Amino acid sequence: MYRITLIICFLLSILSAQASAVPNQNTQEHILPASLSVLEDESTELAIDDLLTEPWSSQFQPIGTNRYNAGYTQSAVWIRFTIRESSDAEPGDLLIILDFPHLFDVQAYAIDGNREISYLGRRGIQHGFTSQQRDPSRIVFELSSLENLSKTFYLRIRSESSMSIGVHVLTPDAFSEEIGQRRLSLGLFYGILVAMGLYNLFIYFVTRERVYSLYFFFLLSYGLYMLSFDGLSYVFLSNTNIDFIQLMRYANKLAMLGFALALLFMRDYLVLNTKAPDLDKIYRVVSVAIFICIAIDFVINSARISNFMSNAIGAIVIFSMLIGSVNLLLKGYGPSRLFVCATLFAMAGGSLHVLRNVGLVPYHFLTRNAIHFGAVVQMILLSLGLGQRIKYLREEKEHALQQTRSKLASNLHDELGSTLTAISHFAGIIVADEKIKKSTQAQKFLPLIVESTSEARERVKDLIWSILPGEDDWTNLLANMKQYAANTFESMDISYTIDIPDDIPLRPMAMESRYHFWLVYKELLTNMAKHSQCQNALVRMDVSSKDIILTVADNGVGIDQEAKQAGLGLDSIKSRLSTLQAHYQLNTAPGEGTRWNIRMKP
């Protein structure tokens, strides 16, 4: 059921993407022309007046797209562009939007043909955000103060982090629709993230396995970072006195913490300490190095360095995860398959994001949310992988247990069994020797030695049978029960009825339960053969409501439960039935036979 839910969530995210990617004919986005051009001011001292004169006016470089990626730069970036004329567009109908929310300072100007400057305002995280802004998660300038659109627009941009600038011009209706689509996709993304986090936290409290807690804390740190990445933290904290620059620095620290947790999670998920110990040592060192980088970042407290470190660490961790999972995949470790796929989807999402920022792929719904789609698929695959990992580790433990049981059974047979056989053999020789037999002590103890060693050998045989891996299924148990009953009754010339099926459609008994059940069964039949003096016996096995019901009955002398009859082993039988959590009913009286009804779950 859980897997089905995950697949439905994934399909919903794809459908959401497809629906959102369909353009609405009732709104129009005014695309910027190829006249968009850029100038990097390394001195950061140029003013708008300087750009209207030579040599600066001619140094703008056209880029042919509405996106510019300046990377990590301390320069002030100037962007110049014009708006395509539209017959139904008025200045008050348009908005200039920069889709990268982490720009520190953006100043906007409009210049007409007479070089008259109109100042459109100043935005950016160093100026804070208010709930009155159209969308605090992005930089938005309204053009309502302009009389017409026959102007050249200038944007001066500075940032202490990486700078990836996408400039769009939209009508308010188009912008509102775009905001709705964005909120829908982000709501789905964060909903899946929260669901995966809570699910793994719940599994941790049930199983107490560290891998689930690591995955939960990874999702927690990743989710908090993504709130900043998507600019939603600016929305939630608008109209507060929060230092948004410091907030962004802490977001980068969260990203580094998330990468460290991802590496620790991978080590537990892939069981690297046993599957690839050398690789595990390397990743342990890398994890420690990441925590050291986080500590250094707190000391330096530079947004530019923090952003660079988080991106560099992210790239190292992603490739480390891919190398580690591929390594184990080549070794045949099953759960690594989904881990490889999850890592590749995360890499694909990050790569599309970078390619969109440098203008190598077009800007649309899929590329705008590439990181989110990659993360959603990664979360789904890793959650499925965790389930597969549990099954795989259970099978590995079961295989190891089977090997241990086989080895133990072999050792018992070879060492203890052969010793008991030898003792029984030598005691038998002594008994057969007429000279020794005449000794009073020999006549008293030698038969006891023979009987005790035979009984011990039989018990060792039962123990070996109970732990042999091949004897776990019901078919072998039921066949042994029928054979033992037939041998016991025929040896005592007792008429008998055995009603035991060849198989039972229930899960096999656990090894310990099977051992106790078998000894109870043997004890009941041994008591009947030795003490009941019966002429007829019945052994029946039934199945009812996933319970097994064993009936053992005879028409013998019965048992006086008030008197303690030696040799019957009733206390031992009842003790073993208690261990099995079985319900039993003993119907007997002197001269009225004995009937045991035992009901238990396998």
C-alpha cells in the first residue's frame, strides 16, 4: 500500500508539471528581445549617469537571452534591455521580475530618449521584505509610474553569493497565474518531503535503526534549506526584523549539514562498513571534513565563501554517493540499484538547473523546477530502497542463520553423537560379556548406561533435526510425526489411527518452537506406549483459523491427576506447552483413558 501511495504521488507531480506547462491563451508573457546586454563593473563605482556616456555605453555585451549567469563575482552587474512593443500593453500592466531571490541589492532605472532618468526602486535581501510586495520570494518592479514603454531599462545588481539572473516581463494576470502554478508545484514538493520525513521518523521509532533517523534529519535539513532556496523563508519572515543576509548564510550551513547527513545515511544504507570497509573509511573522513568546514564557515561568516563551500561540498558528496553505490552494485548488493537510480535523478535535476542558469536549455516549468523533480524522485526511490534494504538484510541474516544451524548440526553429529554411540557400543559389549555380567554392580548399572546413552543419543538426534535448515517446512515435520507414531505403536502392538495431513497451509514454525513441539509430541506418544496399557490410539492434526490443533487419545488406564505418577513427565509437557503459548485440555481419569487437545499458533 505504501509503495502504491508513493507511485501515485510521483504520477501526480508529473501530471502537475504537464498541466502547468500548458500555456494559458488568456494571458500573455512579454518576452524580452535579443537587445538584452550586460556590463560587469569590477570597481562597483559606476553610476547610472556614467552608463549613458562613452566609453561605458558601448561596452555593454549583448547575450541574446533573458538569462545571465555571473557565477561568484564581487562586481556590480549592469543589465540593459528594452521591452518589446505590444499594442495592448500599458506601463501599469507590466512587471519586471528577477527570478533569483538571493540577490543582495538590485536598483532599477528607466531612461527615455531625452536621457531623462526614472528611478524605479531598490530591492534585494539586504533591504528586507514586506508582505505588501507582490511576491517576496522574487525581485519585482512595477512599471505603473511610467507614462510609456519607449524606454531603455537598466538594472544594477550586486550579490555576495552566486549570481544567476533571469529577467522576465509579465502582465499582473500572467504573474498571478505563474505564482499559482509555482505554489501548486512547491506545495506538492514540500508535501511529499514532509510525508517522507514523518514516515521515516515513524519507522525509526518502531525499529530503532539509525539509518531512518539519519534520513529523517537529512530531509529536515534539506527541507529547511530548500525553503531558503525557493525564497519561501523570505515570504514567511517578511515584516520581521530578521537579518536576511545572515539567514542566507545559515541556509548554506544547513545545506552542508544536509550533505554530511546524506553521506552518513549512505554509509548505513549501503552497509559500507561490511560491504566496502576501505570506501567506508574514506567517506568517514569526508564526513568529518564537512563538519570541520561548517565550523570554519561559522568563524568566517562570509556569504560568498559559504555559498561556494556548500556548492563544492554538494558536488563532492553527490559524486561520492554515485561512486559508492555503483561500487556495491557491481558487487551484487541488491539495494544499491535503487540508490544509484536515486542519485542519478538528483544529479539530473541539479544538472538541468545549472544548464538553465547558463542558458544552455530553455526556461520553462520543468527546468525551473528541475531540482524539485529530481529531489521528489530521489526521495521516492530511497524510501522504496529502504524497504528493499530491510528485506535484503533479513534474507542475509536468514542465510547466515541457516549456515550457522547447518554447521552446529554437523558439529553435534560428528562430535557428540559419535561419542555417545561409542559409549553405547562399549556398554553393550560389557553387557554381552558373561564374566562381567555376573558382577552385581555391573548388573545394576550397565543397563542404565545403555539406556541413558541411547536416550541421550536420541535427544541429540532430535536437537540436530530441529536445527537443520532443510527441516523447517511443515511437510518434513508432519512426515516425521506420522513415522514416529507408526513406529511407536507398532513396537507395542497397539492398534492406531493417524490422521495427519501431508502439508499445512501455514507459515513454518520457528526453530525453537518446532523443537519444543516435537518433544511434547514424542513425550505424549511415549507415555501412551509405556504407561497407558491401551489397545487403541488416535493421533490427529487439524487446522482452524490459522491455529493448529493436535489431538492424542487412547483407551488405556488413564491418569490419576491427584496422584503424582512417576515417569509421565507431565510437568515437562506443561512447561513446554507454556513456552509455546499453547492452550491445552487434558481429559483423563483412572480407567477411562487419556485425551490431550492442544491448540496453538505456529
